[in-house]
Amino acid sequence: MTSRLLLLSWLLPLLLIFACQDSAPTNEPEPNWTIDYEAALTLAKQDGKTVLLDFTGSDWCPPCKQLDARVFRSPRFRDWSEKQVVLVKVDFPRSHSLPDGQREKNDTLASQFRVSSYPTVVVVDEQGRELVRWVGYRGQSPDDWIQRFEDETGRRG
């Protein structure tokens, strides 16, 4: 019994350290995200791209934080997204406020796209028509995430 307690007293802190490191943001710069959906649609029309909307709770939602840290902040995703998509962050933070009027705009987008859980990623064409949506994050690598995007949208990088 004592040896098990001793083992647990060493093992538990190590597991917590690894769990926290896994979801911690990286030092990589964030890709070029906007919060302006209408401007994103205009840019998508000009550049022949799709629009990727990331509905997130950036400061309170563990899967949102993991998706951001593991995929969206990765160099692989950053390089790919610059050529393929216009990125829109639709955030619902709890510990900080958004710029004036942004919460209302985000609420409108969440209602328009029927978002009820986080993270939800919605991909739309340049006209704003929904192509695909994904709810949650299942730990995919950037390469796996991009492959899924390409498979389900039919748009290759």
C-alpha cells in the first residue's frame, strides 16, 4: 500500500505536467486571422479562397485551446492556410472583453451558422454558403487536419 502511494505521489505530478504542456500555446506566431467576416468574404472572392470560421472559447474551452495550439499555430497550418483559406476567429472569451460591438457580431454569426458547442469550425465558399462543419477536436495533427479539410471540401493545396 505504501509503495503504491509513493508511486502515485510521483506519477500524478508528472501526468499533470505533461497534460498542461500538451494544451499550452506554442511560441509560434498565430496565422493571419481576422474577426471581420464580411471582409473575409470579400477577400475570399478576390483570391478564390474559402473562408474558415473558428468558433471558439479561447480562454476557457480545453479542446479549443488544443486545436489552436496543435493545429492553428503550427508552422504547417500557417503555411498552408496563407495559400488556401481566409481565417476568421469567432471568439467567445470569458476572462476578457472583445472590442466594442464584436460580441454582438459573433453572436449573430453563431446564430446564423447554428453553433451550439465549441470548438466548431465552419468552412464556407466565397458566397458564404456552408461547405463543411466540424464540431470538437480529436487530437489530429496539422497534416491530418489539413487532409480532412481537403478531402471533405474537395479543395487541394
